[in-house]
Amino acid sequence: MKKLVLKVLGLAILAMPFLASCDDDNDPKPGQDVIEALDNGTMNGTLVEDYILSAGSYNLTGSFIVSEGVTLTIPAGTQIIADNGGTDVYIAVLMGGKININGTESSPVVMSSSAAKPGDWGGLTICGKASTTAGTDIKAEVGGFLYGGNDNTDNSGTISHLVIKGTGAQINPESQYNGVSFYSVGSGTTVNNVAVINGADDGVEFFGGTVSVTNLFLQNNEDDAIDWTEGWSGTVTNAYVEHTIADFSTVLEADKDNANPKIINLTAVSTTGGTALQFKKESGATITGLSLSGYEKTIDMKDDGPLANVIIDGETADPANTYNAQATVDPGNWTWVDAELAEVVELKGNVTTDLTLDASKSYRLTGAYIVQEGAKLTIPAGTKIHADAGGTDVYIAVLMGGMIDIAGTADNPVVIASDQAIPGDWGGLTICGKATTSAGTDITAEVGGFIYGGNDDTDNSGSIDYLVIKGTGAQINSESQYNGVSLYSVGSGTTIGNVAVINGSDDGIEFFGGTVSVANIYLENNEDDAVDWTEGWSGSITNTYISHTIDGFSTAFEGDKENGNPQFENVTAISTTGGTALQFKKESGATITNLHLDGYDVDLDMKDNGAISNVKIAGANADATSQNVADKYYYTLNSGKDATPIDISGWSWIEASL
């Protein structure tokens, strides 16, 4: 028995090398499963050897990581469809790895979730060895990957003609993936013709590094379009940014140290307002060829950093400048971009035939836009017109015999405003009619030199409903300014209701003769008179709400010259800065019912000692006591000024903006 055992044991020992050798041959190579998945059109796992995709379609089902020393090549026409897997689905290139995206103008590479909805998946992250002010071997906020070194010429590959959609998955309350994240990517990396569309966070973000990008298209990324931090020092040449959704952040956001990156030719368009350029801490940049349209704020030095760090077109940045120069980048020539562009239409010149604007388009008022006799301009609900801050050269006028129909609604008012709504940015809206004026017929208006005045008191210049107008009142000369709305001899056949005039440097609305009436008017912080009339205007206003919260305005009402006894029903005027409420010059007067005044130093000013009986309040001559101010005819109303204020809580349309 012992001999048998020894023989069997000996055979087993002899067989061991052979068995071991067989086991080694059957072991898969490292990363073989990733290669096999790629061969079958699926991207998932860590790539540990060079691989060239075919120009077909791939499903990105999880994280796909390109290791150090490995190159992933993606040929023209490749489509990568990312699962709607949030932060679990992304592509990352580690330090020392490379990605070559070789799209062409006719066959770009596309990376997108199937629905291309913001936040569907992570995006593309590239980590390099260039310098960052954060140090070396830093852990990225996305993926926890390491980045940062001392090789500013580091080469992480090439990206050309890439369209990426639906990125920005939420990592935690503080962090999200970007469309493309460049972590310490070096200048040896080539990046051009990249579009990031519908991202829930930034379009592209640079964390240090020296990489530059040419031809960048960024549309509706819900945080910043271009973001950088940690001393990025590269250049972006030819960038187009578009915002057509509410609540985005900015065009540019810079943070921390200033390595003075260059932005050459940047055109940004917003149809929803917002902030254009934001600089945090000590950040800055040198920007040339800047064109902004539609932004309420151009420059935000978030942490009160020095403006001198931001140089725009050769000069220190000026927050008062709208930078609405002619566009420097036309993405219509970038046929590789798969996106519908917001159409920005210039309004300037003469309207000689009937014309209807399109609320789906963004309009830019760049000069005088004049509706001629016999023509009608129709502006449908929801239309937004961005007025250039061009002073007296920018206005809308309707001439005698012309018509305007502004057809806003409570839910979709028409908005005409300068981008920053600064008083005096532009002229305003002027309408000239054929009704009577005490000045005569065919009179020359103080604004525009237009002709007005006739004998048809029922003249019809169109209709205005739900209009919000901001930033008007450009100075014509030492005596004259544009008003928010100027009505020259406009007749009673014209319908006007639900109009808000906000932040005008002259009057909110002024009537020069005529018979037109108005209902529901909101006038906020117009720096001269809120409602002004002269030349015998004889119409009425029902529901007037006036708010004064800035110093130096003139009056709530100013009447001048002949008394056409206009009628006012339901007037609320509230001031937090004192001032004069009702002023009547020469022989002017009015009949007012349901008057509520609050906060004014002077209730009534009969400036030229006109008859106080010309002013009827609550059905009787104004009941007032003189304030006994030398050479002034100031009065305090004893009664008739304490009516219930107008309830404007339902006037949500007055809050509309560009």
C-alpha cells in the first residue's frame, strides 16, 4: 500500500506544472472584458490599452476611464449614446492618458443621452499634468481623479468637432459634472470646434492648466457657460453663448487667482436677462471682441475684486457699459453644430407696410424704428425687444396715420427695455395722432420732430395691452427728454390698458393734447413726472398706481397749460422719499376720484397760482390748506386723499423682464 501511495503522489507532483500552465493560458488579459464590450458597441469600465472606436454607435452604460499611458481614438461620425444614469455615467481621461476625438465639420463626434436632457449623465473629464494654483496631484471634485503637475505643455490628446448634450449630473449639493471638465490640461492638447448643449451645470470648466480652445458653442447650460478657477491661463478664441431658458447663471464665471486668460471674440445672447460676466475673488481676464445682447447685468465683481483685473477691448471693465457691439461670432457658419439658434432680429428703419413680429424671436432695437402713415406694426404677446443703450438714437415711433397693436396678455406681456434698464438708456415709445390739441394742427413734436395734431378726436392709432417698458428717457437737449410713452394728439379710438413704465429718466407717460384714455397703469421710479399732460388733453385714466422710492424725482402728476379737465378714477401714489404729489401749472386742472396719497411732503402745488377750483377731488373743489412757503403755492389736502389704495397684488405682469 505504501508503494502505491508514493506512485500516485509522484504522478500528481509531475502533473502540477502542466496544470498550472493550462490555468495561465485561460486567464483573461487585464481589461479584456472592456475590450470585448467595446467590440460589441458598449463602453464601460477602465481601458488599459490603446483602442480605436469604429465610426458607428456606442452605448455608454457606466463610467469609462482611459488609464495613464493609454490612448482612446474616436473617429469622425461616431455617436456615443449615454445612459440616463446620472453620476454613474461619464467618460474620464486620467493623467498621462490621451483622447483623440477626430470629428470633422461634416461628421462630428456626438456624445449625448438619448433625450439630451440636462443632468442625464456626467460628461467628459480630462486630467492633465499642467500647473494649477491648487498644487500637484490634487483630487478632482468630479470622480475623485488626480490632476496637476509641472508640465504646462502636457498633451492629453486632440478634440475636434465634438457635440456633447445632456450633461451635468448632480454629484452632491455643491458639485455637478460639467459638459467638459479640463483639470490641469496642458497647452500640448488641441481643442477646437466643441459644442456643449443642454447641460445642467457648466458648459466647459477649466481647473488650472494652460489649454486653449477655438470655436466654442455653448447653448442653454444651466450654470455657467465658461467657468475657470485655480489660475487657468489659456485662451478661448471664438465663443458663442446662448441663453433662452430662465435661471441660468452666467456667460463667464472666473474664480480665485488671476492668471489673466484671454477671451478673443465672444458673442453672447440671452432672451431671459441674467448676468453676463462674473468675477470672484481676485480673478480676471483680457477680453477682446465682446458682444452681449439681452443681459440685465454685464459685469459682476462678486467679491468686490479690482475691476482693473478685467480688461475689455483695451480698457478697464465698466459695469455701466452694455457691451452690445455688433456680434463678433456667427455660429450660423458652424454647420457641425446640431442646434437651433435663437434668432435675433434687428429693428431699425421704417415700417412701410403691415408687419407682425414673432414672439419666438429675440428682437434688438438698434436705432429709430418708425411706423409710417398707412402701416401697422403688430407685436404679439410674449415678445421681448432689447433696446440698445443708444440714447436718443434708439426709439419706436408711430406717425400720424400709422398704427401699433401691442397685444400682450397678463401671462405674456410685451417687454421693451434696455438690457440693464438704466434710466435714459434709450428713447421710448412715441405715438402721433390726428386728435385736437390746443397747440393747433400739424405741430412739430419736441421728440423726433414728428408732426401731430388735427381735428379727428376719434382717431385710432391702434391698441396697447399689457406692455412693460423700462430704461427710457434719453436726453434730447437741456429742455427736453423722451418719455416712457409719449402720446401726441392720440384719439379716443385708440385703446390703451395695462401699461407699466419703470426706471425712466423723464416722465412715465405724457399726453400732448388728444382724447385718448388709459386703464391700469403702473409707474415706478420715473425721475420726472409719473403722469404728465399739456395742450388740453381731455381723456381719462382709470386705475393709476405710482411708486417713488428714489430721490430727486419730480411729481406724481403734472398738468400744464389749458385745462381739458381730464378724469382720473382710482389713483394711488406712494413715496418713500417725500416730494410733491400733484402739480398744476398755469390754468391746468383735473377731476380725481378715489385718491390715495402717502409719503409726499406737498400734496398739491399750484405752481403758477392757478385757480385751485380747477382741481376737483372726491366730487368737490380741492379742500386744501396753504403751507405758507414763500413764493410757492404749496398745499396740504385736508380731505380726499385717503381712499383705499389700489390692490395691485394681481398685477403680476408688471414684474416681467427681458
